[in-house]
Amino acid sequence: MYPNRHPCDAMIRRGAPRARAGRTDDGSALVLALVMVLVCSLVVLPVLTYAIAVTRSTRVLQSKSVSVEAAKGGLRTTLADPISLYKTCDLAGLTVSVSLASPGLTTPVTNKCYKMSDVQAQDPTSLRYAIAATQVGATLPTGYSGLAYPGSGGTPENAWQNADSLTSTFNTIWAPYLPVHGLNQRSATPYSMPSGFPTCSVYFPGTYKDPVTITGSTPVFFTSGIYYFEDPVRISGNANVVVGDGATQGCTTDQQAAFYATNAPATHNVTGLGATFVFGDAGRLVVDNVTSGTSLSLIFNQRYVAPTDISSAPSAGVSIESVNGVASGSDAIDLSLPGYLSVPQSSVGGATVTLATAQQYLPSTLVPVSPVAPAVVPTNPLPIVDINLSNTSTVKVNVPGYVYVPQGLVNVNVSTAAAAANKDIQLLGGALAASYTVSAIRPSTFVIGLLNPVIQKVFKIVSTTTGTPPNIVSTAIVQVNQNGAYAINSWGVQ
């Protein structure tokens, strides 16, 4: 019928409309793309805005965190040396500050302290007698500090024992037990600190049966604990001695000595802070100018003992003590010089109370001798504490703890007015002795008796960051003890 048409023409004609319909979707993908761009812009832009805000906030928080830590670093730097803080801030007041070292960070920090209060060792209304003499007829040195026992030198010879007490309490004579001492026999030759440490000679607590003589200029440190001497300890020449760790720093510390001293003893006997010298047999403390020198220093640090250290507890607050009584065979008995002197033999405190001889203490032989006619007064022995100064060299002796030698003599002698210059002798912790001899010429600085020392100070430490804000202020209330112990009562950073 249509001879010139191809059979597929009908199919092509039927597909043609569909082809034309397909061409009407051209450009729809662009619309979808625009929609997606619009949707993404609505999502991404707030996200980017949020991210920028967070980034900016993070920088602020980071800067604040750096400043906060820098301010905290001010207090930490200050407390790195609490003994120095104790001394430096003593010049401050409630409204008057003293500048302290900065921590040296990239964020500048100013450090200041204010002194809020002082704490004394004892309540002033509960102080024991400051000084007492046990021998009949003995007199107290003039110019003593504190309240003296009114019966000093009186009769009968044992009257003073009615006023004694094992503890330091108001208007009593403190008569403490002996502490337990290390039986390790020590050499009179000190240990040395190795290369890399400051030059220092070190002694460790224990028993010393040979004389100890210190005259050279090499600094000497007695580590903290109980020392028992049966022969004299002599300090002379250019000796520079610190006894025990504490407020006055020695040429090393307890810890460094115990760990690093060359050939240090395995049993070091280091306990508490500060040290107590116990003298038995012929033991005594001698400070003199027999060996020539230009400067002599002997500083005891106050003795502190943890309440849980029962064996050492009797030594707390005691610097020098004698072993009392007299030998009787291998035992000891009370010292009794009728009409002149009566002193009970020593006992050792601890978990149980024992006689001194049971702990290998020997009674001091430096006791008065009863008079033989025609003499009417006892013959005094060599002093247990003997300070004898005869030249113009500088001498400093500081004993902050109790001197308890009830059957011995305490002597302080300056031979000439010229020798009195540059002499600083302070026995600050109270004293009990059979008798005292103190020359009419006194050291230029002289204290004997009981001063109620300040042993704790309360400071406000203010550390402030400066420079780029934010400026952060750290304020801490800190109590610092004389021996370097401290506690932070409160601490705020803002």
C-alpha cells in the first residue's frame, strides 16, 4: 500500500513522541544542585560560625588556664623553701607586704606576702620555771629571762624535787626522762659528703666513747636524733657546727647525709628534727678559744619528735641532758650529798620505763664533791656545759632547747672586756643545773633562761599574673613552722 516506506518507520514514528517528551527534562539537575548548595549553605555557615566562636573561646580559655597555672606557680615557688619564707616574711605586716621571688615563667607573676599572726611555743600562762638551781647555797646568774624557781639554792637539798614534773607545765621544774639512744658505737671521725655536694663533715646519732674535737673551718653537721657522749665534745677554733635539721640549715640535710655520705652507716638512727646531746660518764660540752680562730659557730636546732615515736619522745624540746645518779658497781643509785645536793638517778622513757643503766647509760661523774673539813662548801666539778671565751674572735652559740643537768655545773665565762665583743651566747630553752658560774663580764649578746619563742607564723601569700589579660590572683593562707613544716589553710584562685 505504501511501497516506499521502511517497515521500521512505524516504530520510529511511535518512538518519536517519547523522544520529544524526554527533551523537556533538560536543566533539572542544575535546579537540584542549586537546592543542595542552598541547603548546605544553611547548614555549613552556622557550623563554620560555631567553629570560629569555639576556636576564639578556646584561645581565651587557654590564656586563662595559662594564667591560672602561673598564679598557682607563684605559691608553689614560695613554698619550695619554707624556712626562707619563715624568715623573709617576718618583716611583713597585715597591710605591709614583702616581695617574694617570682616563679620565672613566660607569664609574669608578682609574689607578695603579708604576716597575719605569730604562734608561740607555749601558752604564756602555762610556762614552766625558766631557770633553777638544785644545790644548796647556789645562786642564779643575774639577768636571766623568764620566771625562776623561787626555791633555788634553798634547803633541804631535795626540796626542788617537790616542784618537778615529767612534763613541761605551769610553775614546775621540768625533769624529763632520758630518751632511748642508739647503741651503735660511733667513731669520733666524721663522715664526708661525696664530690658534687657541698664540703661537709657529718656525724650520725649513736654512742660516742671517745672525745669529739671540732676546730677546723670545714662545716660540720650532726644529723637529727639522740647522741650519747661519754667523753668531752669540744668546739673551738673556726668550727662551724649545726646540730640537727631545722630552722638553721647545715652544710647538708638528714636525708642527703643518710643516703649519700661516703660509707654512711646502714643503721643511721636519724629521727625527728633537731638533736639532743646526752652526757654521761666524763661527757661534757666545751666551747672555747684554746684553738685560735676568727669565727666560731655552734647552732642547735630545736628538737621535734612525732608523738608516735615513743622511744624518742622524751627528747622533744631538749637540747642538752645529763645522765644523773652515781655509779654503784654495774648499777646506779641516787646522788645524795646530805645538806648539799640530792638528785634521783635517771630513768629512760619509752614503751616501758627502765633505769638508765639498763639502756647502757653511765651516770655523769662530773658532780660536786662533799666538803671535807675545814672546807664548808662542795668542790665543784668540771662544768657539763662549759663556755670559756678569751679572745676577740667572733663566737655564736645558740641552744634553743632545754638544758637539763641537775647535778652538774653550767659555766659561761668571758675573760676580758675586749673578748666580750662579737660574742653571741644564747641558752633560750630554760636551764636546770646544780649551780651556775657566769662571769661579771658578759658576752655582747647574752641570754640564759626561757624565752617563749615564736615557732609558727601565719602568712597570706598573694600571687598575681601581670601583662596580657586575664590577670589572675591566687590568695593562700599558709602556716609555716620554724623547722620548715607548713600547711595550706585555704587557697583561692580568681
